[in-house]
Amino acid sequence: MYPAQARAVRFDRYGDQQVLYVAEVPIPHPAAGEVLVEVRAAGINPGESAIRTGALHERFPATFPSGQGSDLAGVVNAVGEGVTDFRVGDEVLGYSWRRSSHASHVAVPATQLIHKPDGLSWPVAGSLYVAACTAWAAVEAVDPKPGETIAVSAAAGGVGTIVVQLLAVRGAHVLGIASAANAPWLAAHGAAPVPYGDRLAENLAAAAPDGIDAFIDLFGPEYVQLAVELGIPRDRIETIISFQKAQELGTKSAGSAEGSSREVLTEMAALVASGRIEIPIAATYPLERVRDAFAELEQRHTRGKIALIPD
């Protein structure tokens, strides 16, 4: 039997991390086709910061009071009518499109969950969806071929760490743009590190004397502009963040929506469980320290993922 009350992150207005708080709310009951999950871990993502501040109001407006969170992993507490894929006690991972996963319990359509592989820790499983499916979509967008050279900005971030490894799995030569502090990690995971800064174009040219075949931007519009100036074909330049710049220059802008399927999530979970791809966990925080978790995330120097752990 599960409790009558759940704990959930809320915010009542746009703002910085200080608008976040944890509230007691009625526990959701799974409707037909849904599963109630007791959340063991829920990853946080830059997009949630952008929604909370109002930066994405035109694209993804908030309705107050708002919850937040997409990524989740946990244990099935109850199933709704018609659900046959899961039973009470099953360990699962997946996603919510209702901005609701940063909570102790969440009701999720069964079609948005998969069984958690035994090899995944809770923080990794709970951080998988947004980063892994976005990485998959970004890599698919540039259609990498074995032996090609592909540059990746923000290569040591939550999505970047997965992109560089997925490209390496597919046989590409990866140029990972990141700070010098991240060079050892990138080199150990299949990427040639390239330091960002004023000499980036020169550093990229030195690292790829025969040219760069494709570019994946995970940071900002200046990298999309740089990719065009480097002469990379625009249909092989992808950004997951700079939508306006992509429209202006005619480049690609695939994201998690393009990778949001059980099939993709299952593929990525299997790659991680097998050890072919590592999901670095930079930190974990209890739900009540959600403000601190986002303060760390928003410094934009985190290697890998940060997860909330409801107690």
C-alpha cells in the first residue's frame, strides 16, 4: 500500500532557483494505461532551468503552480486498467511529459516506461531519458559514417558525454570541445579533446587537418556560426539548443522529441548497461535540496548528470 501524500517540486512564478520548493500533494492514482512509480532517482536538465526562468515561455509556457522534471526511475507501486507490461514491484525507468518527475511518486503512461536493466544504478537510470535520447537524436541528425571527423561542443556536459561515446561506438573520429580540465576524461572515452576559447577555430584545424565532416552543437549559437564558417555542410550541422540560429542558417535542430520512443530508450539503456557507454553522475541531491542541485547545474561546468534522490 502506498501513502496518501506525495512530495513534489513546485514553483509558482518564473524566477531563479529560489522559486523552487517541495510541497506535499495528493498522491496520483494511475488512470487506465498508466503506472504509479515510486521515484528512486530523477535527473535534472538545463531545459528545466530555462522553463523555470521563463526563457522558453513562447515555446513551452508554464501553468502555475508548476511541477517539473522528465527523467525518472523507480519501482512500480500500482498499475492502471489495461496495463499488462508491468507489475507492482517492477523496477522501471522512463519519462514524463507532464513536468512531474521531480517528486516522490508520479503517474506515467506505461508506453513511456521500460524495465530497468540490472546493470544500471538508480541515479544513472533516473538520468537517462533526456540526455540519452537527445544524444541519440543529435547523432542521427548528422548521420555519422565510420572514419568521419565530427566536432562536438560542450562535449563534457550531460548530453555531450553521451554524444562523444555514441559517435565513437559508431566509428567516428570525435573532436570534443571542452575545458582543459575535461581533456583526460574525453581522451579516455573515445574523443580527441580540443580546448575552447579564442583560438578554437585554429585548434580545430590543427586537430583535423583534413577537415571536419559534421558538427554537433550542445552549447550555443556561436558554435553553429563557427561550424558554417568552417565550411561544414549545413545539413550536417546539428544543434540541440540554438533553435533560432539553426532556422537563420538552415542547419538542423533535432532534440529529445525526435528520440522519444521506447525503442530508442531501450537501445540506449542497453548500451549503458553493457558498459559501452558511461553516464557520469556528477552529484546527487535529496529532493529538498532541489535549489542547490539547480545552482550547481546552472554553473554549466558539470561533467555528466545531476540527479534528485527522493527519500
